[in-house]
Amino acid sequence: MTRSGRPIGVTTLILFHLFNLIIWFFGQTLAFFYYDMVAEWGLQEPRVLVDPVIVEVNRAIAIADTILILPLFLIATIGLWGMRFWGVVASWIVLGWLWYFPLVFWSSQALYAAADIRHAPTGMVGILVPATLCVIAAWGIWYLYRNRALFD
């Protein structure tokens, strides 16, 4: 238990959701408006390394993430903070999505390569960061399921 009375696992998930909310805002929301700047930060593929269509696909995904995923991270955070079951449900949605996102990224990279489409190569960071998100998300899904009785 933390000083707030929340279990440490819930607090960890709240912080994880806030981290993702911030990273996705800078990496996705800003990428729609300022793609090249966000690419310079390393949160998007540099325009000079990829086919122009990939940039527009990335921007389209950024819009979808901004409209859907960012609010869900916020809802999950608020709900877990208040120890509400709807926070658990929103968390399950975003944690499940954190499994979907790496699969889309990795499969798109493989298919771009197979189709000989100019794309930024996937380095070790492009493998390890999404894989780490998957592991933490799997733990979060399990943790919330196991402790669902803590929530109203």
C-alpha cells in the first residue's frame, strides 16, 4: 500500500498510464501537426528515410491515437485513481491496445521490407521498447484481473 491507500500495483499502473499519455501526446498528437520535429526527437520515422505514404499513414494513426487512445489513457488513470471499476475496464482496453500497437508496427516493418518499400530499419530500440510495453501491459492485465475485487 502506498500512503494514498492505493496498492502499489495500482499506483504503478496509474504512473504507467500517465507515462503513456505523455509519450503518446508528444509522439502522436504533435506528430500530426509537426511530423518532422517529432521525427527529430526519434518518436517517428524521419521523412527522408521512408516512402512518403508511410509518413501519411503514420499521421493518420496519430489522429486515431489522439482521438481514441489518449482519452482512454486519461479515463483509465482517473478511474484507477478513484479505485473505480470503470478505470479497470478502461485500463484493460489500453493495456490490450499496447499489445496491438507493437504487432502493427512490427508487421508493417516486415511487410514494407518484403514489398521493397523504403522504410526506416527497425533497430534494437524498435524491438525492445514495444516488447517492454507488451510485458508491462500483460502484467497490468493480469494484476487488475487478479485484484478486481478492490474496485467498486
